[in-house]
Amino acid sequence: MSGAGLPRGILAKMKGLKAALLDRAAVEGFAGCRVTRPDAAPEAAAGLAEYLAAGHHGQMGWMAERAHWRGDPAALWPEARSVIMLAEVYTPDVDPMEVLDRPDRGAISVYARGADYHDLVKKRLKRLGRWLLEEARRREGAEAEIKVFVDTAPVMEKPLAAAAGLGWQGKHTNLVSRALGSWFFLGAIFTTLELEADAPETDHCGTCRACLDICPTDAFPAPYKLDARRCISYLTIEHKGPVAPDLREGIGNRIYGCDDCLSVCPWNKFAQVATETGYAGREATDAPELARLAALDDAGFRQMFRKSPIKRIGRDRFVRNVAYAIGNSGIRSLAAALRPLTGDADPAVADAARWALRRLDGAD
């Protein structure tokens, strides 16, 4: 049911509620707030099916297992009438590409350098959602329901955010905004309230190919198409076991995620400064020393990253990434950090360490 089908008086009240919602979202710290319908991105299901059929999701089997919900938000919660999409900025205060020129250090994706965004964004969403329910009850006596989602549920946030007008999916498949740039998280509030939908954003990438051309592992088979199996973010976070040898060099010193395609987007000249101090980096995540990270055992890893999204990949996958980075460093003195890992209990770590030692042995 669209807002146009409501009686004029109710529609006016709902418009007033939506205006108040936008103001409240800003008070809660969200940089953007737009509304769309659950069925506003009908092309998402076909795009997801094509992506899965090509195998571009790699080991992320959970994408296929719940594809029917991802492709159709109405199937996820049939009672929902509106989807409120929100943007939370985490813009870095330094150039994230600088650490790539420091081969003895590890590069960690900007989003993971501070506190876990799932926790921070969900708290804001819940506060805003509770306010919305109370405000709807106060203004109209309406009893409504909400569900909040941050990345972990089978919700295709990017197509919904584009349909809501928060931005558009760029050639790198991430959301880009003329007002916010590229550095922002997405959160969603599904509600049974009927709120006026916003117009979708149009594509403003033009002829630019910066994000495609900079990818170290050629993860984009075409504009707007991503093969996760070649993406460094996927390889260092989602991929279990050894990384294919032909992709290891391209990883460079990136040990958790990759920001290259986001960093070069020219729309970042409009990026807003992050106001949430929890996203700021810390010693363990701002260009940490590879030699120190290579020595981490499970307990040390858990302690170092206990409040970070990095903790979810576990010590073994993380140290595997560190070994690849050391192998790519060309710094022979770092071989000492690798030798204890050649007999590691995890086969992928041991394999990465042996590969890295061979690389360093051949370094100039």
C-alpha cells in the first residue's frame, strides 16, 4: 500500500511523523535518513541470482541459503510497510592508502580500526526505533512494530538504500553519495507504519573507472560486477584455508580488508567527518607491526581485538594474512617472525609461512 492510497488527513499526519523522524535521526547521530518500500528494489533478486549462479560469492554459502529473503524483503517480514534506511559515517582522518607504502606494517580496513560498528549502529537504530513507536502512538494513537537490521540479517541494504535515495551503487558495487562520499555504514528499520517513500538516487559515476582500475587483484570482471573470490576483503576476512597462490602477491600488506576502491572515489571530496569517536583507530589497528602480529597466539589475539570486528575471523585466519603480508614485504629480517609459524597447528598458517619464507629468500 502506498501513501497515495491513504486518506488526506492520515497522510498529512504521516508526513509530519516522517519530518520528525528525519530530525530525530540527525539528533541520534545519523548522517542520512531516507524511506523506501520493501518492494522498491525488484531487480535485486535477479541480480543476486545471477551473482550466485556465477559462483562469485565464493565460500559465503549463507548468501545462497537465505537468498529468498535477501531478494525479497517482503518475504523476510510480510507485515512491513516501510523501510527506513540510515547512514552512519566513519570517514578516516588520515589517508588509508599511506600504510600501503610501509611494508613492515599491516593495513587494516578503516571500518575495523575502532569499535565494532554492528554494536554502535544497532544501539542507535534501537533508540530511534523506540522513539518512532512512541511518537506514532503519541501523535496518532497508532500501534506499530519495528525490526532493526545491521549487516548480519538477510537484507540487501545497498539496493534498498539506493531505492530510498541515500546514494547509488557505484561501479565497485558499494554505495556512493554526493553528500557523504563512500565512508558510511548502513542500517535499516523495517516498520509496519506507512511512511512516505523518497525518490531513488540516480547513478553519478559517469565515465570514471578509478575504483575498477586500482583493484590489485582484478576483482571486477565488469563495471558494477564484483567477483568476491578475487576481492581482498573477501580473501582476508571470509575465505577459509589457503589463498590461491596467484592472488597472494596482490594482497600486499593488507591483513584485514581493503579500502582501495573506496579511497580513490572522487565523490569522497564531499565526505563528512565522522562524529562517533568509537570508530577512531587504536594502536592495535593503526599500521601495527607485522612481526608483533605474527607472534600472536589465540589468547593474545582475543585480548588485542576483543572489542573489534576483527575478532570474528579468529587468530588462525588473521595470522595467515600476516604471513602473506610479511612474504610480500621484501624485508628479509622479518623471516625470523615466520619460522615459528612453519610448524603451526593450522595448515593454512603453516602453508602461508612457508610461502612467505620462499618469497623472502628470493628477495633482493
